[in-house]
Amino acid sequence: MENQIVRNAFTMQLKKGFETEYKIRHDAIWTELTALLSENGIQDYSIFLDEESGILFGVQKLSLNFDRSQLSSHPLMKKWWNYMADIMETNPDNSPKTNTLKEVFHLD
């Protein structure tokens, strides 16, 4: 049911020189983490890299009952953030700094 889903897009910043490492870490993403993301209402999740600027562009579909605070307080999510903190721009809690994007056009 498409109307039960919300599209979400955002940017993050990768530190220069860590493009390959970022890909390696995501190619080996923990199964427990992908299960946690799915269980919490995240699906059809992709991240794209602008190689010139290091900007990461994430796009995902979220269930209507998605609760960001529940996911961000989960120990496994915090463990992933700590694992990724050395190669990304982060907040004090090691969560990635994100910039939410406003949807201005969509075509099915």
C-alpha cells in the first residue's frame, strides 16, 4: 500500500579519502542491523555518493509509524554509528550529521 509509506531523503558528509572504506563497510553491513532497520519501518534504502564533494545522498521509504527516536536509542544503532564515526561528519553522539531534504518533485 503505497499511501502507507513516506519517502525520506537526506544528505550526509563523508570525510575525504574514505570513499572506498565507506563502500567496504556497507558491503559488509551487519545482518542484525539490516533486520533492525526493517523491523523499525525502513525499507527500500539506498545511499549514493557524489565522489567530487563527498556528499552522501540517502533515500529510503519509511512506514507511517516509523519512530526515529526508538531507532536512535537502540544499542546496535549506536554501535554502528561508533563504527562509522571515523570516516563521516558526526554529531557529539556519533550519529551522522544529516540534512533532511524537502521533496519538490516525484514521478511514479
